[in-house]
Amino acid sequence: MPTRRRVLLVAVLAAALLAPFALATEREEGVPLDDRLAAGVAEWVDPGVGTGSFSTGHALFNEEWHFGTCQMAAFGFAQHAEAHPEARAADLARVERCIDMMLSEEGRAFDTRKWGADPLATLAEDRGHAAWLGYTNLVLSVHRSLDPHSRYAAVNDALTDALARRIAADETSLPETYPAERYPVDVAAGIASIGLHDRATGADHSALLDGWTTTLRARYLDAGLLVQSVWRDGAPADAPRGSGTFLAAYFLSFWDTALATELYRGGRAALYDTVGGLGVMREYPVGRDGKGDIDSGPIVAGYGVSATGFAIGAARAAGDLATAAALTRTATVMGTPVDIDGVRHWKSGAALGGAPLADAILFAMMTARVPPPAP
């Protein structure tokens, strides 16, 4: 890394360290970190977070961030429920609160806006809606794995069928997120939702899942990284990037730990660096540069906010706790957390116009399930 860019990054990190926000430690607060994270997100979920909670300056992004907040909050509460049996009932109630918001008209608004059609009204069709279907169905499959009698079982079955049919019918194996826009990370969520649905119900989509995994390795990995987007013919439309690679690894960890770990380790080998003991991930591999966007978040000296944040969950799911800890230190420095009465919020999220989303993402990533040690 050029010296000038490293100096810039160190300066940014130093400024964050001196920010006028209290960085409470677990010992000082007296409440475990995962409980504080859960309490912070509950303050958004319980009253019902909506699109009005975001100020991105763009209606579509506000709708996407609302939906993403509900999804990430659901993952966080599901993970918290597994780690804390005493909180399971309350956590599952909040997962269901998130699902209800995702299934609502407001939760479907971003997808309906882009397609001009409601995703739930078009389940019998064979095209598109990959993000809403996949992201929603992964939450539904996670819920069903925790509650075999899930009241969303029929919706879970219907979305699984729609996703499986669309993935099988698309010559790229990547049905569109939006018209003429294909993103492998979005379909990774859908694939994970199908695999987890099969595990919970005994259904068998193994041929589809195996075929998709083979296609992923053959066509959509570049030097171990996931291609961010592709054209209609399956050719890369964007460089391989950290934000998509690590988010896909996190999604896939719910279904196939080995595949998720493979993707995570490819990303780590190409993108990981440390500065002053703080772990960071590049958005683009060395030798390839690009601008920040809604997916990457801000990029500082080549290092991506989203790539670094999503890699926390991917690293934990892969059992790489040392890297997860180094990345978490960075999030704690850059995110400027504030702990009050056992509740944590992240000031950086508010500065970017998406406080609920920042709280929910870091809750999900910092509580991602760690696989048990090998016997």
C-alpha cells in the first residue's frame, strides 16, 4: 500500500479515536455486548421501523434500507435466540415482527417500484425479483429452522418454489434483482434459503443447489472473489468486490459452511490488511480501483466500510475469530458506539442517514454463529 494512502488511513482512524463519543467497554458497561446490540436494535424494531427512519435523499434507497434493517435485525435476533435460551421467546417474537415488516406493502415497496409489479403477486412467473425473494426467504427459512411450526410455513414454501423455478430457468443461474440487473450476492441469499428450507422440511432441491454451486465456482469467482454483477450473458459487469463477497459468505453460512468458508477465505486472502492492530478489508483487490456506491459504503484509501463490516460475520461463521476480532476493533473505532443503560447504538450510522441499518448490520455480524470446534 502506498505510504501516502496508509498515512491517510491512519489519520482517519486517529480522528475517530479522538471523536467526542464514549466508547464504553463490556466491563465498564456491565452488560454483555450481544445483549447491548440486541437492545439497541429492539428500540427500532419494537415500535416498527419504517422508511421515514432513513434520510439517504433517495426514496428507493430509503425503502431498500428499511427492508435491509428488518432482514439484518431478524438474523441478529435469531442468532441471539440460539445463544441465549432464556431470551428465545422475546427474540423470536422480534424475528416475527421483522418478517411482518418485510412482507408488508412498505417492505415490498423497493421491489415493486423497480419492477412495476408486486413480488408476491407475481410468484407464478419465472423472472426476476431475486433480491426481495431471496432475502425474505432466507429469513423465513431461518425462522422455520428455529420454529418447525412457523406460521410463515406456507409463504416459505411458496417463495422457495418461486426461487427454485427462476434459478433453474435462467441461463445465467442468476435471476434478475431488478430489470436487466443481476447480482450474484442476491442469488446466494436465495440459494441459502432453499438449502435451509430443505433441511427444515425434508424437501429435496439438491440437484439445483449442486448445479448452482458448480456454476458459481466456474463462472462467478475471480481470484477467489465474487463478481459483483453480471450481464445478461453471464459476463462480469463489475469487478469482484469485498462487499458482495463477504455478504454472500455470511448468507451461505446458514446453509453450507464449507462453501461459505471457501468464499470468505478467498476474500480474506485478496483483501485483508491491518493498520495499527485494526483489521480492514479492501473493496477492490490490489490493482483494481473503483468508486464507492450504495453497496460499498464509503471507501477510505481503498478500504471499504461495507466490506469490513460484512467480513466480521463471514469471519465468525468461518471460525476465524482472530480476524473477526481485528475487524470488530475497527468497527468499534470507526462506528463510534454509544452505550447508555445497557443499550448500544452506532453514531456513524446516524451520520450516514441510516442509524437503524447500521445498528442492525453490526448486530447481525457481531453475533454471527461460530461453528463448534472440530472434535
